[in-house]
Amino acid sequence: MDIDFATLTEYQRYKLMASLIVPRPVALVTTLGPDGTVNAAPFSMFNMVGEEPPIVMISLNRRSDDSLKDTANNIVRTGEFVVHIADEPIAWQMDQCGVQHPPNVSELDVVGFTSLPSKAVAPPRIAEAPVAFECTLFETMETTSRQVFIGQVRWMHARDELIDTDTWRVRLEHYFPVARFGASYYVRTRDRYLLDAQGIEQHPSADKS
């Protein structure tokens, strides 16, 4: 099957790309509204871009009326945001943060998240999230349908058991993030395996907890 993208509509291209480029990590982003309301929203067009400087990318689509979402407006105005990684215990709350509310309604209050002060930026972080990256806006790219924000990580927070600070490695046996798998589907990350030089799968027992 060969598909000429020039013959497809924007929506058709989105459906194919978003369902095939998977699984995608989910950024649960907090920002501050003009009145101080904490906005939280999940975005699965998200990833690490580099380590020097340490930067991450989130891509936000425009609304049907071509207006910017609250998260985009807040980042443009303040230049600050916090990216959280959602794991299994908070997956439902993360998903529900995607429900649209008026700008003066905080999704944290709606879903029962707890906010904690950030160290380097004004938007608070979510206490229940296993990982939070405090970001300042590094660069913006605008397309016909999207605002793409590159954020420089200024501070990171993680659950105590996640990081071995002697080796700076993540203890994966304690880390079970969820990822987007097209449409309304998510996937877990518990089915892990190593490939040896012969291509034989090895399943570490520590990851089966």
C-alpha cells in the first residue's frame, strides 16, 4: 500500500500518523492562567529532544475555531510550564484532565490532584506524579494546525525510590508509566524484555513486580 499524503485531508493524515507512531509518552502539563488558576492537560505529541541543553517538546493542536488551548495561551504568556509523566496509579486522572473546562476551573481540583510548589517556575507540580520537569520556554515553532513548544528543563522532581543518585540510573522496577496507543487506547509498560546479541529475549524478573 502506497499513500500519497498530498491527496489526504489534514484529519486523515492525523489519524494515520497518530495511530501508527506509537506508543507515545504522555506529557501531563501544568500551567498558570491569568487569574492564577492551575491548568492541567495531557498531550501525547511529546518527547525528549536533547540533553545539552536539556530540552523537551510538546505539540498542541488548535481548537476547531482556530483558537489556542488554555495550555498554549498560558505558555505563550508566561514562558513557563511543568511536564509530568503519568504512571498507572494516576492514568485515569491524567486522562480526565483532557476534558475541557472553563479557564477559571482547575483540572487538579476536578480530578483530585494535589499541587506542590515548583522550585524554578511559577506553575505548581502535581504531587501524585512520579516525575515532574520544570520548564522554561526555549523556542516555539508554529504550523498551520499546531503550536510546538520546546521547553528547557530547569528542575526535576521524582519519587524517592525512582533514582539511584550514585549511578544516575532509573530503578525501572519502580517505574510503570503509561503511553498513548492511538484513539482512546493506552498501553502499560510492564511487558519488558532485553534482546541479547543473538536476538533472544530475556525477561528480567525485577520488572515483573
